[in-house]
Amino acid sequence: MTTDSSGAKTTPPRKRGRPRQDGPSEAYVARRQDILAMAATVFREKGYDAGSLDDVAEALDLRKASLYYYVKSKSELLYFIFDAALSDGLSRLDALSHLSDPAERLSAYVEHQVALLASDTGMFKVFFDNRPLLSPEFEELIRAKEHRYFEFYIAAVSGAVEAGLLPPIDPRYGAQAVLGMCTWTYKWFTPGTHDCQAVAADFIALLLGPKPRGLTMVPKARHEKASQKIRA
Amino acid sequence: MTTDSSGAKTTPPRKRGRPRQDGPSEAYVARRQDILAMAATVFREKGYDAGSLDDVAEALDLRKASLYYYVKSKSELLYFIFDAALSDGLSRLDALSHLSDPAERLSAYVEHQVALLASDTGMFKVFFDNRPLLSPEFEELIRAKEHRYFEFYIAAVSGAVEAGLLPPIDPRYGAQAVLGMCTWTYKWFTPGTHDCQAVAADFIALLLGPKPRGLTMVPKARHEKASQKIRA
DNA sequence: CCTACCGATCGGTAGG
DNA sequence: CCTACCGATCGGTAGG
């Protein structure tokens, strides 16, 4: 219950059908988004351990205690950030999964991952290098989404193997290889120095062989060919 | 100048040829090795941030302050551990660099890196995920060795490209790809579940194509062949 | 190699 | 959303 300027008690609007407030208000959610965004920036710049809640609060011109009105703990803050990033990545992958040509799909996934990681190495340093700090429950939720992410790559590698574009490897190891190769980018990529598209192109060439220029109708696999050309 | 129990001034030992103590004693160095090994264990198990000097000292039945007799700071401890690991890795790579066959050499490097990373994922989590904590001077020394490490892979990729075993990619990007693929192992490899040798074999197949079984004389490149078989 | 202790940081809470 | 503050941790130092 609140008090208006005259000091009289005010009651909530009496409108019969008033939809119940079943959740946080819009303003609350929006403010929390601000906080999450700022926390992401702080963590990106100083790392998770070194980036304190005081830093986050100060950057928003708040007191640290006020953050607890929006978030239960520091690690929950991290969880929200991770979850949003993962959801974003998943939906992008999903948008690419319609590609039916195995080579095109795998190439698109590689380009996606390289572009994503190169676009924000700072954030991914936090993401990949501070995971154990999450509480078990959050850990589980993140892990589930990560697993879905991984499965996109397993499917793409499987498709490429079946099409004879890749040698007959274990698709799980293949997916780890592709993801490792692309993800590792966050450790060395420097925007000014390196070219994101060139990197992706070279990675794809490494996996699928040199891109046939101007030709679309490439018959089958290079791996099948390779074995044909063996001479005793 | 020191004073003996009688209060008289003492001079350094007069023995003419006595070899000067030009560095820490053997016992001192040995004890420091113990401390480094224990610190490595603690960091491996709890991480660098969470693994306190009290933890390290306690595990050695010492007081924390005593560690400072052997080490200047916590980050110097980390530096010593990293430097030893890197030196070890470099000498192993060096031992493999005699391989003249480009395919064999690249394969050996892949096997080396996968085996190394899979053998101690805990330590490499510390190594790769806590770097920024090192002081600038240490950072520079480590970086230099890492660069030498990187150059081994650049050379191997270059060799494979020149031999037509890999498509004509930028050797630096190629080396990052190979290292990323192999190194990423520390993030997902589990000794019981995964097979280190199978992983390496699949990675090699992914890079160089399926291993020709029982045949040694494979003519040239699969990439050259691929373009030959294109039909309009 | 030890005892004793400092100084600073930081996540989190009480209570409004 | 704020003031005030707690409790615990931790790297490091003094001085022996």
C-alpha cells in the first residue's frame, strides 16, 4: 500500500478484470537487462573474479546492495549472461540447419562459430574460462543447452561423413574437432590483425578440401577418390 | 660480515679453491621442486584462484609464510609451473621434428598434443584459463616459449601444404586450427570415457584424409586429385 | 622455516 | 533502491 501526496491511503485500481501481475513488471525486467548488460561488460573487461559487484554497480551509478534487488547472487548474474548468449547461438544455428547440402551446412556452421567467437573474444574468455564457478543448478541448465549446441555439430559432421566429404570418423570426435578448431579462436583472434572470414575459409578448406571455384556440380567425395588413386 | 658466538668477526672460509656458492643450494632447489609439485596439484584440483597458498602450505605441513622463503609470490609459483610444462612440451616437439615426411610429422604433432592435453586436463585448465594473472615479466617469458611452440606447428602445416597434403591455406591459420582442435581436448576429454589414441587418429584423418591401410607409397595429394575429378 | 598480524577485497545481509 | 556493516578469505610482511 502506498501513500499519495496528501497522505491519504490509496488503493490499487478497482477495475474488475485487472490482469494479475503474474511476474516481474516491465520496468523491473528492463532494469535487470541493463544490469546484465553492464555486468557482461565488466566481466568481459576484468574477468569474472576480478570484476566485482561494486564495479558493476558503480558503472550503473548504483550501490552494490541494490543489485540484489534484481539478482540473487553474483553467479546468477553470470548464469543469465551465459544463458542469453547460448540461446542466441542456438537460434542462429537453428536458422542454418535448413541447409540440406552437407558441405554447405558444415561450412555455414564453421563460419557461424568463427564469426561468433571472433566477435567477442572477451566475453568468451569469461564463458569458457570461468565455468566451474556456477552453482550446480545453473551448471546443469547451461550444460543442457551446450549439449544441444554440440548436437548440431554432430549432425553436420555425420552428414558430411555419410556424403563422403569427410573420412569415416567418429562424429562426436569430429564435432569436437570442428568446434575446438573454431572455438579456440577466442584465444588468439585479434580484430585488427586477423581476418575472420579468411580464417573461416581456411578452416573450411582444411576440413573439406579447397573450394571448387565456379563449379557447383562436384560429383562425390575427395576421400573416395583418394583411395582410387593409390598405386602399388 | 657475520659474527660468531664469541663475538669476534669472522671471515669467509679461507680455503683457496673452494667453489663459490653461486646460486641456491641443492637442498633448497629440491625443496622448491616439492613446493612447485604440490602447488601444481592444488591448482589442478581447485583452480588457481581457489587454491590458496594456505592450501599448498598445509599439504606440505608448512606454514604459508614459509613458502615465501622459496618463492616471491603466488604468481611466481604459477610461472615456475607453466615454464616447466612448456619446456617439457617444447623438448618433446623438438624430438619429433626430425621426421622428414610431412604427413608423419604433422601426425606426430597431433598425437603429441592430444596425448599431452588429455593426460592432464586439470593442469591445462589452470594453464589456459588463468593466464592473465601472471605479472607482465612472467607473461612475456611464457609468451616467448608459447611462440616457439606455435612455430613448430606452423612449420608442420607449411610442410604439409607444400607437399600438397593440405590445401593452400595460410599456415598460421592452419596451425591455429590444428592446435585449437587438439588443445580443446582439455575441455571435454574424460579418461574413462574417451580414447586418446582414437581421438588423435580421427583428428589426423580429418586433416590428412583416411590413412591408407597397408600401403606406404601414396603418390601425391588428395587435393590435387579432387580437382581432377570435377565434371561439368 | 615459524608466529603473529596487517590491509584490502568482496560477496552478501539487515533493515529500512 | 540505499546506508551500514558483517564475516571470511587471502596474499603478503615483520621480525625472528
